[in-house]
Amino acid sequence: MGDSPDRRAQQAIDTAQADLVALSEQLHDDPELAFDEHRAVSATTQLLERQGFQVTSNVAGLSTAFDAVAGTGPLSVAVIAEYDALPNVGHACGHNIIAAAGVGAGIGLAAVADELGLTVHVLGTPAEEGGGGKILMLDAGIFDDVNLAMMVHPWSFDRLESQCLAVDHFDVTYIGRTAHASSAPTQGINAGDAMTIAQVSIGLLRQQLVPGDQIHGIVTLGGEAANIIPGTVTARFMCRSLTIEGLGKLRSRVEACFGAGALATGCTLTIEEIAPVYSHMEQDPDLLSLYRTHAESLGRSFLADDAQEPLPTYSTDMANISLALPSIHPLLGIETNGAVNHQPEFAASCLGPSAERAIHDGAVAMALTGIDAAADGPLRKRLLEK
């Protein structure tokens, strides 16, 4: 590569690798939940500032969102950093790797931004795990001047494509009336029974679900004591579907199940949205092809894509970004010894040599993808027309 932009970008990432690994380890050892990632933001932005980025904090009115900028060129590239963790299992979705790889890609692109006509954004996006931080930032106009967006996501193997499902998140509350379960049960209105009826109804509904539709939920408050008729019961649920349109149809059927619980018991029912709706994803094929080329040059393999093996399924607020502007969200394999995302064993796999390699490979592959996109030609022209 000589002294090409590719070479200089990779050298910048290689030089920063120790700092990127340290950032990943710091986030991993100090997990923070959605919209509360203050220490993660501090660590991430401090590293970006040391690398010469100009950081704007509290973007979109979110205290844990930021925009770190380098360069002033006409083609605006956003690399996404996620850093929220999961309750109890910490970084079992590898967001520490996402943040470090995103910062690394930003550092690589910043090293060549001026000569390639780039403005490089590293966007810190909070609350992917159910809060929809990217959607809130999209609605606030943070992506308005961005021409393309990239991120990688740790997985137990490399994949380019996946089945990203549209999803909504909501809380359910039944209000009945407490009473002594032995001496005055007839005075109670059992909110626990209402939730049981709803869950049974949803279980029966699953037989008729359209392929790709999914329903998940947990009871977050089931009552106070065994001898008290539950007066308040709450739950948190998610519905997923292949498309936004399918999600709307599924949601109406699920709400009917919750309504059945209220009707049968006499409880009142409240359903509260807790995040914006996540859409399905449409990755940009040209950008994804470039990413593949560079990831393969680093030793990554996409044989599962070539063999058209079943697609991994998940949901992410990056999907909404993909419908608004050209974007990619490939899966970045790490060694997990059979563990899958959202397991404690997966969190443990997000540290160590395999995770460190993923940080490096993800950063380099994204940076080189951005460099190719910046080259004069049809792709740059198309991106600038966004």
C-alpha cells in the first residue's frame, strides 16, 4: 500500500490499538445501563479528544450522547459507538467492543480526512438495549448531514447479512384491588390472574403467528405476598416482526390478549411505550461489499453468507438509521466457546485476544470502507446526493 491513505489509516489505528483495548476493558469492567452511561461517555470522549476530535456533548438533548468530529470535507461519514450494558449480565452484547472499534475507525479516517474530502463523525449513541438512542438522535436531526453510517456488532461468528426484526418495547400494568387471600378473597380483584390470562392467550396466539413474528416478556412485579390478592402487577414485553407493517398487525393482536386479561378479571389495563419503534434494516449493498473485501483481507470469512445459511435474528435501533441513509451493520465474530449474545459467558468473551483482534479488524475494515467510499466515482457521487 506504500504511503497510501489505506496504509496511513491503518497505521493510525495500529498506533492507537493499546488505547482502544484499554477503553474496551474499562467499559467492560464498569457496565452502565441505558441513558446512564456517563462514565463510558467520559472515557470514550477523552480518548477522542486526545486524538484531536472536537467533541460536542449532550446532543439531541441526551446527556449520554455525543458527536466527535474531525475534518471538514463534503462527504460526511458517521461511525457509531454504542456503550450501554445489560442488567445483571453487563456487556453480554459486546458494546464495549462496538465503542472501541468505532473510535478506532474514526481515528483511522481522521488521519486521511483532509486529503479525501471527509468529515468524520464518531457518534456516541446511548441506550441501544431498549431505549432507542439512535432513533431519538435521528429525530433530532443529528444524522441530517451524514452521508453514510457504519458500525460493527460482536457475534459468535462473522456475518454480513442478518434478519434484523422490527421491534417495539412496552410496559403493561394491571390494577385490581388487594384483599386478604384467606379471610376476604371476594373483596379482591386479582391483577395476577389478569396477567396469567394474558400470558396464556399470548402462548396460544403463537400457534398462529406469521413466520418471523416473536413475542417476549417478563413480569416485573407479581405481587407483594402470597396471602395478599395482587392489586398491581406489571410486565415488560417486546413484539418483533419482519417489517414495521407486520409489527403493527402483531401488536394489535397482542394488545387483544392483554385486554382479555382485563376483561375477564375486572382489572384496569395500562400499556405504556418505553422506546421508539425499531424498524427492520436495509444495509447498503455497495458499502457492505467494500466492508467484506477489507474484512477478508484481515482474515475474516463469510462462508456462511455464501452458503445462505439461516440468518441471525436480532433487533437494533441502527435499523432506523439504515432506512434514512446508506448504512452497514455487519456482525463481527469473536471466540465464544459456544456462548451466544446476552449470556454471561458471552460477556466474558468480550475481553481477551479474540476481542482485541475484533476491535482492530472492525476498526480497520470500517476505515478502509470509508476511504473507498470517499474516492471519486459513482459511489461517492451517490452518497453525496443523499
